[in-house]
Amino acid sequence: MSGALGSVFGVDRQLIRDQTYFVIEQSQQVFACGGWSKRESLFGSDTARLKNDALLDPLHHAARIRAFFVHPAWARRGMARAILHACEEAIRAARFSRIELVATLPGVPFYRAFDYKSHETYEVPLVNGLSLPVVRMTKNLGNANE
Ligand SMILES: CC(C)(COP(=O)(O)OP(=O)(O)OC[C@H]1O[C@@H](n2cnc3c(N)ncnc32)[C@H](O)[C@@H]1OP(=O)(O)O)[C@@H](O)C(=O)NCCC(=O)NCCS
């Protein structure tokens, strides 16, 4: 996993600029974060996301879920659930009817619990020569453009 730090696991400031990233904090300490995106990149930090990170069309494309992390001390206390609900609400408001994401293996049971379906598993090459297995997942919201 350490080979993924900074590239796959890293800050994508475009999510912050787009105001689609949420954090939960206490006493100015962030302990959970996650967001959604109306752009093409499925994962990656500032240095690793797609160069031309084009805006998506809600009529034809799926919104993205991006970069969910919860501090282990706060695990299984509904933090990621709260952020995912906020993201899905915002995605619906933006009139997307589908969501796509790329999950690392530890993230799969979390997304599955919220009706995301697994598709292909593939390997993302890392800077240290190793690779990280990831799973493409999707969810139909069945609203917005129907
Ligand atoms: C995946 C992650 C974001 C989940 O955060 P969390 O705040 O602990 O998740 P929640 O408490 O909101 O869990 C909601 C539900 O998801 C499911 N779930 C979450 N983590 C799970 C796990 N490890 N195994 C099985 N189910 C899990 C459960 O149904 C859970 O409900 P329950 O606790 O009532 O059973 C967190 O474990 C994490 O940061 N993992 C490391 C980074 C990562 O893998 N991020 C995903 C990016 S692809």
C-alpha cells in the first residue's frame, strides 16, 4: 500500500476547487473525508489524475465517488456512510443518474453495503514497480434524467 501513497492515495485539489469534497472534523482535526466528482478522473492525486480532467455530462456519463478515508480510530461509526449519503444527494441534485468508482479491495465491502455493484478487477501500476488491485464499481440512482 505504501507505493500508492502520493499517487493513487493523495490529495486531488480539483475536488476541493469544485467544492465536491467533504470532511468531518473535531477540534480542527479531520478524521474522515470523501467526495464526488463531475470530472472524468476515477482516482488519483494532483499528480496522477487525468491530464485533461474534462467535465462530465450528467445525461451521458456517470458521476464519480472519490477518495474516501476514515481514521482507524473512527472506523465503523458511520462516518463514511454519512459522507456517502451527502455525496449521493449532491450527485442527484447535479442530475446524474449513475455513479462509477474505482475501489481498493478494503473499500469494496463498504460500497457493496450501499448497493454498488462490482465489475472488473484490474491492476494500477505504482511508482515503485508494484501494482495495486482495484475494482470498478457502479450504482444506478434511477432518478434525475428519467
Ligand atoms: C472503507 C472506509 C472508508 C469505511 O469507513 P467507515 O466510516 O468505517 O464506514 P461506515 O462506518 O460508514 O460503514 C458503513 C457500512 O459499510 C460496511 N462496511 C464498512 N467497512 C466494512 C468492512 N471493513 N467490512 C465489511 N463491511 C464494511 C458495513 O455495512 C457498515 O455498516 P455497519 O458498521 O453498520 O455494519 C474505511 O474503512 C477506510 O478508510 N478504509 C481505508 C481506505 C479505503 O479503503 N477507502 C476506500 C477507497 S477506495
